[in-house]
Amino acid sequence: MVKKFTAVITKEAKWYVAHCLELGVVSQGETLEEARANLQEAVELYIESFGDEGVPEGSPGAYVYQLEAEVSG
């Protein structure tokens, strides 16, 4: 069975940090592709270790976007 999850990747200094929102799994990589691959592996290991009981069906429909805010200074 295949389940879909929501992933968010952000750039922090020289690393790309990847988060799986539903599971709270986090990984990183020096490139976007490496972060994505590392998160894929981390999610699969998480499910292998803890089973799929309690793993949500499908994504929560998260909406991820960039926000701009005025900053004084």
C-alpha cells in the first residue's frame, strides 16, 4: 500500500532541511535532491521501525506558502 505525506524543504545556511509534516520526521542534505532522498529513506525507516498503525491516511491538505511581512529597522 502506498500512502502520501506532505513534505516541506527549507534552506538553512548550507543545508536543505526536509520535514514530513504528518510523522514529524526530519532529514537534511547539502542539495535539494539529497534532502528529498534522505527524507524518503527516513520516512520508510520510520514506518519500518514503528509500523503503519497510527500513520494517517493521505495528507492533511496542508497549504505551504511563503509569507512576506514588513520589518522595522
